[in-house]
Amino acid sequence: MSALIEAADLHFAYPQRPPVLAGASLSLSPGERLAITGPNGAGKSTLLQILVGLLRPQAGQVRAFGAERCEEADFHEVRRRVGLVFQDPDDQLFCPTVAEDVAFGPLNLGQSRTDALAMVDQVLSQLDLTSLRDRVTHKLSGGEKRLVSLAGVLAMAPDVLLLDEPTNALDEETTARLIEILLELPQAMLIVSHDPHFRRRVVTRTLRLRNGVLAPPEPACVPI
Amino acid sequence: MGHVLDATATPTPPDAMGAGPGPVRALDPRTRILAAGAFALVTVAIDSLLVLLIPLAMAGVALLAARLPMRQTLKRMVAVDGFILFLVVLLPFSVPGEAAFYLFGWPASWAGIAQAGAIALKANAIVLMLLALVGSMEPTALGHALVRLRVPALLVHLLLFTVRYIAVVDGEYHRQRRAMTMRAFRPGTNWHSLRSLGYLIGMLLVRALERSERILQAMKCRGFTGRLPLLSDMRFRRRDALFAALLLAMLTGLLALDRLHVGAH
Amino acid sequence: MHIVDGALSTPVLIGGGIAAVGGLALGLRALSLEKIPAAGVLSATFFVAALIHVPIGPSSVHLIMNGLAGLVLGWAAFPALFVGLLLQAVFFGFGGITVLGVNTVNIALPAVLVGLLLRRGARGADRRVAALSGLLAGALAILLTALMVALVLWLSGNEFIPAAKLVVLAHLPVAVIEGLICAAAVILINRVKPELFSALVPPAPQVALR
């Protein structure tokens, strides 16, 4: 199976700070749900941003959907097909109403207003969020915002999902709902999460980011 | 916390387009905005104190029709009355005319009292009507209505963005204040207090900028190409036409009454 | 300093309205859709800041922080402060609607002026100059606003002269308070993220391109 997304030997440092990525590599295949774990500040969010071209690595390659991606223009297709769900839903949910926000992606992809709104209804019903359709975004609860931000990304029918700490600040009920939703989605996923219970339910493979490099984690218990 | 802007909202909040319980909320938001504007323009044009009681009464009726919580809304009147009090106290002493009474030898004229009274009535009537007609809708409905009324889209987007993030920033502010209070901060008129508040505001601004950078990134991730959607479903109905006709009649009547009244004196 | 409906004369209201429309046009020219997120979240922050009250002796006063807004937003302060005033009028009953134009000009014009004069110092490398710029920006903006309020009152009729004088006098201590708070804010921003002053106001080019 050819990989959907590949990162080879990425090096990245923020200006005047020690390097965050020092030769990180990964490969995401269709149907996989790959978790990235690691201590705070290890560079997990940075890695996600590099994969969609919001940041450029100082060295290393990003390949997505069979082509190498270097320039801003290369990433336009990537962003159409890779949905990044940000860590803080308030950063993502900016339109006045839920319907408008979920429609934002489809409209940007060139869909007509009617098609976009049809997509909105479809995605909202898929996630069982139809009751939120006309609600005002800044009044939603944290859990509702998280689910709606996911809907906004799914409305673009991406092939891959990147999720940055999706269960952050979610209550148990919403976490359970999110898990159910993710298990039913066909997309390949890259999930940054430090929640072991969540990972255990959802994830198929794990990589740990440590000292700028990605590697399969050491098992917690070593047989004597 | 999303409620910084709508302490006047009812327990059953209006939906995003402003519809909700009561006859006022059944009207199109554009109608409400235009009505409030027309009302304000006519009210400031009226000269007679007696006639001014009518707009005040109209505003009171509108307030009831809007199903706004009375006490909270009337508390908002105090904000208006702060400045009014200021003018009310000073005007009688600076407007020339027959004296009504004397204070420490300074004459307070009837004309001045009348002018101050007129200002008080006008300001309060307009504020009440504004709260009843426009303050009773969701801020997002206000934005959508304004763009349909030909206000430049860029300005409306600024309005909607501001509204969207007031609750978020307010939350950050309150968390910071609580943290400061827990470390025994008590605001006073001293440099330490002022510096702390200044640092707080500065930090809020820094975080605001950083958040806005992330928002723009999130928009680009969803293919932002330089256009923002404004989807709204507003349609003028028969009740809007009826309301407009009624209001127009009343406002014309008010102006006529005022001319007659003033003419008679 | 929010003037209410019904006080000012019609010519003043019309003049204020026209000036406000002009200021808004200039302010919107300085913005683009890409800058709206920054302008919007910053505007929301100033709105929240205006809800803070500072004790001043026995009573307290609400902040305006238009000096700081001018430093950070430049001409965009016009639409940003207009939005704030509109929201305050419509949802809080604070201020008025026929006087919205006048109120906007009274608060936003000093902001823009103060920003033009003092931004360089605020974002510069010299910490003391930055602090001083902040102090001046905060205080001067309040004083100019008070003077403009006095002006529009006076233009509306001689009977408002005592009120006009009182407005200016009453705002002298407020100017000091806002100056000090603005100084502290500028000190922090200068230390933590001086680029904030250039976010919506690009620094003047150093070299002319041919």
C-alpha cells in the first residue's frame, strides 16, 4: 500500500531556539490511525503544521499523495485533502453560526451555496449535531465546539485527518462520543494525544517524538 | 461567559437570526434596525416636553413586547443617566431665562430645566427603544442584517469577529484576574495596581494577536481564498410591512403634534 | 465620555456623522480581509478592557484605553472603536445612536493621532522611551478626547460651556491613570512582543525601492 503522507528526515527549529525536530520521519498508510506521543513542547504540533505546509522545515522532505511538497502552491492540494483539527477549537470556529462555519470549507473548495449547505446538513447529521446547525458559535460549550470544529473539517471530505490533542478539556461523555465518531470514519488519521485511554480505543500504531526523532515507544513493562 | 453582550437576553435565547418569543422578535432584524433609527431621528427632532412623553411610552411598550427582563434593562438606564445627571445639574444654571429657584445665589432658569428635561426624555426613550428593538437580537443577527442593509462587508466582518471573540477574551481576562486575586491582589489607586492592570491588558493583547495568527492559519487550512461567507435567511414578511406602516404613521403624527404644540406657545 | 442622544445640536451631529464616515473609510482602507482576524480579536480585547473599572479615590472609572488602541491599531482604530461603541450603545444602552458618529470621532481621532506620534517610541529598543511613549499616549488620548467632547458641547450652544469645562477638568485624573496603565502595557508589549505594534501598521520602509 502506498503511503498517503510521508515525512523524511525533518529538521526544524524556531528562531533562536534549540531544534524541535532533528531527523523526524514517518509514514501514514490508508486506514491507519497513527498516534504521536511525547512530552510537552516536544514538537508534535509543529510536526502537524509542517505536514500541511504552515511551517517549512529547515531540512527534510514532505511527500503527500505521491508528490513531494515544497512550495506554498504544492500545499494547496494537501490542504484540500488533509483536514487538520486544531488543538483549540476557538482558533478554528470563527464564523458567527455553526452552519456558516461548516460551510466555510466547501465554499472555499468552489462549491455552490446550495451544495455547500447540503454538505453542512450531511456532515452535521453524520455526527449527530443537527440540533446545533443554527446556533451561534461563541455560545457553544467546549465539547460542542470541539465536535463542530471536526465537522467543519469533515465537510471538506478529506482523505486524511490530523488531530491535535482532540480530547483536551473534553468531558467523559463528549470523549466517548468523539471516540465513536472517529472509529466510524474511513479516513487515515494522525493523532497527537497524551491520553492513553483514548489512544488505546482508537489508535492502530504509535510513534513517540523524543529528542526530535520519531520512534516506536519502549514498552512500559519489559518481561524479565 | 458568552453572555457579556446579552445580559438582556431572555431565558429562551433568540436564534442566530434574531427570531424568538414575542412580537418584536418576530420581525425581520432589518426592520427592527431601521425602525430604531427612524425613531431616534424623530425623537431628537421633537421640541415639546409634553409630546416627548409619547416616545418614552412607545419605548416602554416596545420593551414589554420584546420580552426583555425588566430589572436588568432598567439598570442599563442608569448608565445613560450618569451623563444626564451631569447635564441636568448644570444646564439650568447656564441657560438664561426666568429663574425657577436659587441655589447659593445662582439662578436656575425654567428654560434650562426644560432643556435638561428634554435631553433626559430623549436620551432615555431612544436607549430604551434601541435595547428593545436591536439589543434584543443576537449580535450575529445584527451583523447579518447590517450587511443586507448595504453596510460595507469588511466593517461587518470586523463586527462579527469582534463579537465572536469577546467571550473568549473575557474568559481569559477573568481567569487572569482570579489568579491575581488568589495571590492577594487588591486594586487600588497605586502604581503597583495600575502596573498590574497594564501588564494584564498588554498580555491580553499579545495573546489576542497570537490567537488571531492561529485563526488565520486555521482558515488557510480550510482553503481560505480571501472570501468569508455570510449566509442568512432573512425575508420581509407582511408583519414587517404592517409594523413599518404603523410606525411611520405614529412618527409622522408625533412630528405634527410637536409642530402644533410648539406653534401654540 | 459617551455623549447621549438629544444633547447636541443638529449641525454638530451631522458634522460628526460625516467625519466618522470619513474616518471609517480611511480605517477600512488600512484593513483587508486577511487582517480582519487580527483586527477583530484585538478589537474584542479592547472591548473587554473597557469593561474594567479602576478605583480612583472613593469611586471608580471605566477604562477607555484609546491611546493604546491607536498605538496597536493605527487607522484601524477607527472601525474597531466604532464597533465597540455600536455594541455598547445597542446592547448596553451606553452612549447613543444619533451621536454615534460624534462619539466615534471623539474617541478614535485622538487614538489615531496619538498612534502616529508615539508608535515609533513604543516599539523601539529603548525601554525608557517606550515607557514614556506609553505614558504620553494613554494620557494624551484621554485629554484630546475630553477636549473634543468639550468642543462639541460648546458648538452645540453656549449653555453647555460650564459642562464642557467640567468634562475636561474631571478627566485630568483619568488621563493620569490611563497614562500609567498604558505605560505598563507598552512596557510589557515592548518586552514580550514588540511586533504587536507593527501587526496592523507596517513600519515605514527604511529604504526607498526603485
